Amino acid sequence: MTPKDTDRRSEILDAAAELFAHKGVASTTVREIGESVGIYAGAIYHYFPSKDAIVRELITGYLETLNAEYAAKAPRRLAPRARLRAVVEVSLRTADEKPHATQVYQDQLRNVRDLPEYRRAKALADEVQRIWLETIEDGKAAGVFRADISSKVFHRFLRDAIWLSIKWRHSGDPYTTEELVQDCIAIFLDGFAVRRARRTRPPAPPR
Amino acid sequence: MTPKDTDRRSEILDAAAELFAHKGVASTTVREIGESVGIYAGAIYHYFPSKDAIVRELITGYLETLNAEYAAKAPRRLAPRARLRAVVEVSLRTADEKPHATQVYQDQLRNVRDLPEYRRAKALADEVQRIWLETIEDGKAAGVFRADISSKVFHRFLRDAIWLSIKWRHSGDPYTTEELVQDCIAIFLDGFAVRRARRTRPPAPPR
DNA sequence: GTCTATAGCCCGATAGAC
DNA sequence: GTCTATCGGGCTATAGAC
């Protein structure tokens, strides 16, 4: 495959991602994808065997990046609070860098997770969940997270809040990802209620 | 309109809601809606002028119910913490009672909020948001909620966590709505971290 | 009020020229 | 590698019989 092919391929992938994220996969036509990169619909099929193959590649690529980033930036040796912060930060930064793929993943996974073509995507998604739950369980075992709330419930609340943040951010906000990470950790770990008795621990160091 | 008409109409509405929620609006055909109530596609158009009119009625009905319940169960005279709890509880119970309409609303609102046919739905959605923000701002003014976190950010996190809970619940869980409300309030107000210094206030009274 | 039948349109995907 | 042209099919919505 020549470099030109690679360029064109990823051009198509990017254009499709943007359309899918904006209008939904079902409502986006192959013709529209072609138009937005300046070729005819038929030519798309020179690079991808089907429309669904584009969706699949977007989702798989997103999940691969996410898992690689978790492994690099949120290793198990970190203290639970620091590791959870790292997991949150990686998730938000990845959503920042690949907002369209993130959106497509969230919109589509439920519809496709049981299809045999998506076996690999499902395995990658399961690994993401495993890392989240391990982080939470380790924190409970260390006594820094509350044992009276189910790990799965906490995981889902936090994950959903993070996922959906891509729908209300990027509107030209001055609100940075770093601020979002801080607010996220502040709310989910320390709560929105004003504390009667101040905690003795200093705030988490900036990174 | 005879009672039989009314029955048939809401039968169609319910069947459509279930299909829309499960497969997405775009991927659900009018034929399928007809099949699931035992009539032909053409007959649907005797009750609704278009497929979109069904979607619109579902969304508007959901938002009307939600606003009415807020007014009844979460009046402004409640203390901020109690009112926030009531808003959360009403939101979760309404999602429980109309899971399909809730899902359709969440899936569709972004796509349709600027369409003139959805002016009324948008106004109702704006009122929902106004109540949430008022509750949060009142709590800040009373000194029971943290002033260092943006009300909008907190609102979005909490709202998204609640909304998405319909996607992972109702799987025959023994986990009740009441437990979910409690966990939700516990996490979002008091945080998931173990507290070094115990709060002097007793736990919120059950209702 | 519900049926059958179909108009009219757009879709994903393919074939073959260049 | 991209074009033009088109196939086969599914869609929403309509028309007219009963």
C-alpha cells in the first residue's frame, strides 16, 4: 500500500467518524462520506469492504488506543486514588483527541456487541472495564474507597459522566480538560456537599 | 374519538417506544411497529400523520410528566439537600416508569432540538434544566453545596449518570430504585472516598 | 378502520469503462 | 484509483377497495 493510499484511507476514516458522530451511523450514507472527501461513493469500496467495516475500525482503534494509554499511564503500582485519577485523565484525554470515534463507540457498542464481527471490539471493551473495576476494588481493599457502595455502581456512574462529557464540551469552551479532570475527581471522590469537618489530607498534587 | 381508538393509539405508541428504545428510531420501520400491534403499516397513518409524529409525542409526553412530577414532589420550599434528593428520585422513578420514552428522549433530543416541530419539546427540556440549576444554586447560596465547582458541570455529571442508568438497569436486577437513589446521593454529595474525619450530621432520614 | 397494492425515493453495494 | 451507471431491495407514505 502506497503512502497516498494510507492518506486517503485515513481521510475517509476521519470524515466518516465526523459524520457518524454528528448524525448517527444509520443516518449517514456512504455517498455523504464520499462527498466529504471529494470522491464518489463507489470509490469508498476500494478502501473498505463495507460501511460497517468503517464503523468497526473506528471502534476498535479507539479501544486499542484507550487500553494502551491505561497500561502506560495508569499502572497498577500507583496508589488507588492516583490510579483512579490517571484512569479518569486518560479517558478524558482520549475522548478529547478522538472525540468522534469515542462518540461512535458509545452510540454503537450496545447494538453490535453480540455480533461475531465485533468479537475483538468486545474483548477490548471488556479489558477496559476490567481495569476500572480492578482500580476501584484495589482502593476498597486499601481502605481509601467506601466499601458500602457497589464497585459496579460507582464504575458506571463515573464512566457515564465521563463518556457523556464529550457531548457537552468542545463547544469552544475555555474549560480545559485538566479542569474537567479535577472537577470529576473532586465530585466523585469528595462529593458536592460542603464538609462540616475539614479533611486533614492536603489536596492532590498537580501533575 | 372513541375509547377503542384511544386504546389502539396508545398501543401503537407503546409498541413504537419499545422498538425505538431497543433498536434506535432510524432503524425501526413503520412496518415493524404495525406488526408488533398486529396491523398493517398503512393503518398506522390513520392514527399518526408520520413516523416522526410518534417520536415527537413520546418525547413531549415524557417531558411533561417529568415537569409535573418535579412540581409535585420537589417544590422549592424543600431544603436544598432534600430537594436535590427529590429531583434525583423523581428523575429515576420516571425513567423507571417510562424507560422507553426516556431512552428515546435521550437518543433523539440532540438531533431534533433545533427543528421547529420540536419547539415545545425544547421548551419543556429547558424547564427541566432550569429546575435542576435552581436547586443547585439555592444549595450553594445556603452554603450546603460547594461553591468551587460550577453548577453546570455538577448538573451535567449528575444528570448524565442518572440518564445512563436506564441502560444498565432493568436487567432483572434485585437492585431497587430506592437503593439507586441512595447510592446516587451518597456518591454525588458525599463522595466515594473514605472520610478521615467523620461528619457530625446524622445520615439523611429515609423517606 | 383496516386491508392490498404500489408510488416514489434513497440506500448499500457492484460492474465495468477509462 | 476513480469514474459512471445501475441493480436489487427496503423505506415512508399514499390510494383506493372493502
